[in-house]
Amino acid sequence: MMPTRKALNLDNIGMTASTLCAIHCAAVPVFFTSLPLLGLGFLANPWVEWIMIIFALVIGIWSIGNSYFKEHHKILPLAILIAGFITIIAGHLFTKGWFEAVIVPLGGILIASAHFFNYKYAGACNSGNRFLHLKHSHKHINL
């Protein structure tokens, strides 16, 4: 079983990677013509985008999948993760122009949100049946 601290660190990496992906996908079309002048022309390369997508997918599956199966068993982070990747892939494959520049970052934001919910669930207390049960007065038992 993955320790909660390691799962939380993976979620931090996932949130950061997904947010950077969303910023990348939103900013590259706007600054496309000036990227070579700044020495950042490689950011417009489709390989960079697919590498970012694959990196976010690996981190997402590893972090959220492990937390789902071994800790909290809540479907929300997993569902949002899947929706985010479907949005990104559909945006890259089926849209062009400004519509792609809106749809693809939305997928990145969904993935970052999935990591956020997973982060909250992995650090949440199991006592009680409240949504995101984080505030409580009893002590945790460290195993």
C-alpha cells in the first residue's frame, strides 16, 4: 500500500503538471509567432504536447488509481481524471484554432481538479460519512 504522504506528493506533482499543461495549451496559440524569438519554439512542437499528456496520464493513473483502490474508494477523482483526458485528447484530435485553445486547457484544469480531490480524500479522515471530512476533533492512530 502506498503511504499517504507519497500519494499526497504525487497529487502535488499531478496538480502542478496538469496546471502547467493547461497554461501551455492556452498560451502557446497566443504567443505562437513570438516563441522562436524567445528561443521557445520547441514548445509549439506536437511531441512536447503529447509528452506532457503522457506524463500527466502516468502520474494521474499512478496517484489516483492507487489512492482509489487502496485508500478512499471514492470514484469522483477517477471520473474527473478520465473526463479531463477525454477532453484533452478530443480537443487535440477533433478541434482546431481558438476552440482547441479553449477545450484543451479545460481538460488540464479537470485533471488538476481530480488531483485536488484525490489529495483531499487521501488526507481525509475515515470516521464519519461527510463529503471531504477534514475537520474533526479525534486523534489519528499512526500505523
